[in-house]
Amino acid sequence: MMNIIDGKAISKQIKDEVKEKVAALKAQGVTVTLAVVQVGNDPASSVYVNNKKKACAYTGMESESFELPEETTQEELLSLIEELNNRKEINGILVQLPLPEHIDENAVIRAISPKKDVDGFHPQSVGALCIGQPGFVSCTPAGIIELLKRSGIEIAGKECVIIGRSNIVGKPMALLMLRENATVTITHSKTKDLKDVCKRADILIVAIGKPQMITEEYVKEGAVVIDVGIHRREEGLCGDVDFERVSGHCSYITPVPGGVGPMTIAMLMHNCVESVALQTE
Ligand code: NAD
């Protein structure tokens, strides 16, 4: 039987758990605060930033917004981050990507204190994940682990194939699945016989950025299929997976919209509340 994984419902569960933790901290006199930094006014980034601010309001966290003009220099941005690193009442720092071309994204990511790196992009956070030490985990892959666990899907010992090796999805996803004791294969644009490799998967995680590329030819009968892709079309959103063709062949599948998408912000909220403990260690 095919089950559709309800990312909206699971993300709400997580946000409600965060809300309780935020309230408990508030009762102890601690206000959880996320700093949200946006440079320029790219419309897609503005939508993401607004959604993050709304999620803060829902969970009872404070958000402090920094909307900087497109022509902000790298030095100006780095000095704002330095200031936010030093401000005790700021728990998490989120710099919305992409940044304008004249700013080196890696330099900005490195400047954020690993104790406030709620996006989990700092090399120290990624290194900690790699060697199994505590640290922030990138929100989208962390959200996928929650989707699997809260849907009762066993991960240990399963063949997991990930399509895509980006720093924000594919690579941390592979490390997390390894941490959960899956047998992990990462595939990418240079992989040979992609269909055959994917057909081995009990759990297939798709983060390619190509609309509806994955059809039933890539999917083993009864597999779990997680679609990370998001593409805007005139008819509405779609993923990297051809839902119509694949859904009849799998045991579980995430829809687009309403699958992985809502989990990213829920995990950001989760990371913010966890950051409080990290900062008081
Ligand atoms: P990316 O472009 O950085 O990486 C794509 C990866 O896919 C690359 O590693 C590349 O090697 C691989 N690839 C490309 N073409 C391929 C092919 N024909 N065969 C096999 N592999 C191929 O993308 P990303 O940032 O990882 O994002 C992937 C998708 O996920 C995008 O659609 C993006 O919008 C979406 N996304 C969604 C969320 C969310 O919150 N749901 C978060 C991040 C990204």
C-alpha cells in the first residue's frame, strides 16, 4: 500500500514541540531570539525570510530582522555578524542565501559563530556531523530524518541512495543516513547507470533540481521515495520526482508541495531552541 508522507502535519508537530520548549525557557527568563539577515531584495528570498519570521512568531520566539541594501559591502556584513556573534540575547544567526555576487558566501558562513550557526552550514558544524559530534545539522536533511522516523520507517540496515551531492542537501543527508546506520550511496551528474543504482534503494532521496526527472524506472517496487526538489511552474509546484508515475510503485512518498518543504523551517526553529543549551554550556 502506498502512503503519502504528510510533511505539513509532521512539521506542525515539530513546531508545536518547539513552542512548548520556548514557553518553558521563557518561564525561566530566557527569550529565544533568531537574527534574520537579508542582503538585497530578491523576491524568492523575501518569501523565505518572511516565512521564517512567521514561524518564529508561531513558536513564540523573537526574530530580529536586518534588511540590508544590495550594495552592502562584505566588510559591512561581516561586521554585523561579528556584532550578532557577541550579543548574548541573540541565539541563532541566519543569513539568507544566495548573497549578491560581490560577497563571498563562504567567508560569511565561516564568520558565523558555530554556536549560533542554526543553518548548520559552518565548516565546524559539517565536520562535527561527519565525526559524530554534537553540532547543528543542515535543516532540510535533518527534516527528512524526522519525516522518516515519525512515519515509522526503519532506516538501520536499509539501502539508501541519494541523488545529488550539494553541500546543503546531498552530502549532509548522506552523513545523517550513515549516522542512522543505513548503507549509503551518493549519486550525481557523473554517475553511470543511475537507474540501476537507484533501483537498489529501499530509501531513495532525490535532490537533483530537475523537474520530475525521476520516473518509475528509477524506483524499486515498494521503496520509500523522498522528493527534495521544488520547482515553480504555471500549473503549480512540482518536485524532482514524477509523482503520478512513481507513487503507484512505492510504499511511502513525499508530495510536492507539502512534503519536505515545510520541514526545513520547522528544523530551523528546532535548531534555534537547541542553540540555547549550546550557548549556556
Ligand atoms: P544543487 O543544484 O546544488 O545540486 C544538484 C545535485 O544534483 C548536484 O550534486 C548534481 O551532481 C546532481 N545532478 C544534477 N543533474 C543530475 C543528473 N542528471 N543525474 C544525477 N545527478 C544530477 O541542488 P540542491 O541545492 O541540492 O537542491 C536540489 C533540489 O532541492 C532543488 O530543486 C532545490 O530547489 C530543492 N531544495 C529544496 C529544499 C527544501 O526545503 N525542500 C531545500 C534545498 C533545496
